[in-house]
Amino acid sequence: MGRWPTGSRERLQNAALHLFVERGYEATSVADIAAAAGVTERTFYRQFGDKREVLFDSGHTLEHAIVDDLNRQPPGRPPLESVAATLHRAAGTFFADRMQFARTRQRVIDANPELREREALKMTSLVDAVATSLENRDVDATTARLSAEMGIAAFKVAFAEWVAADNVETLDALLHTAVARLRSLATD
């Protein structure tokens, strides 16, 4: 038997998101989330450092998936092309079945300055990780940073469009369009 009740992490994430929408982020306590998920507060804190992390925990998983994929890109491939290919794969696998959760999560984040700040820090961490991965592939620091910044900017634009309530396109399709527009802007 595991240390925590089976599925408690997912139950906590779903309960938190539901309560954040229903009551608001500020009005929801860790005790409320734990009770709604049917676990103790202690279990909550074993899973997450604070109530913000219940929304951002998958960011670490995404970052590791992107870096792992980027490290497997063919040698000699241009840095931005490597980043774009990696983000396409991440969009196709990581977010494939998470649209509703992502949309709801983004509404909660957009409504709270503290969460928007945390989201910006997570994106900065992702840019840093991508740039470091490129540097480890013998890409000079400036090119690595520019490729990471541009790739993640395209990802952020595509993601924002994807979570828009009226959008029916896939994240991968939107990312393809964002990267194509980025390339077009870069050559103008």
C-alpha cells in the first residue's frame, strides 16, 4: 500500500479547482480542499507545498517532459526548430486530454494576481530549462536564450488561444500557427 490514499493527488487537484471556481481562490482554504477530496490536511501538505501548487504542480512534469524531449532532438538541428518540434510533441501528448481542466485552471489563474505571478515564474523557469538544455547541446548562450524565449512565447500564445472558451482547434494546430507567425516576423 502507498503512503497516501490512492488517487489523492488527483482528487486534491480536482477538488481545489472546483472550490476555487465555486468560492474563489482566496476564500478557499487547504482544510476545505482536503475535506472535499476526502483526505486530511496532512495528506494535502505531503502532496503539495501550498494551495497554489495544487494548480501548478504539473508544471514540473511538463518542464521535465520538454527538456527530456529536447535532449533527444537530432544533433545539428537548428535550435528554434528543436524547440518547436519538442513543443509540438508536448502539446500533442501532455495536453491531449486536459482541455477542460486547463480552461478552468486558466480562468482561476487569470482572476488572481498572486496566481498570475506564479504562472509567470513557472514560464520563466521553463524558458531557463529550455535555454540550459540547448546550451548543453553546444548552442551558444545568446542563441539558446533567444530560441527558448521565442519558442515559449509561441507556446504561451497558442495555449492562451487554446483555452479560450470558443476555440475548437487543437493546441498542436495553434502552436504550429504561432511558430509559423513567429518565423514570419523574424524574417521581416
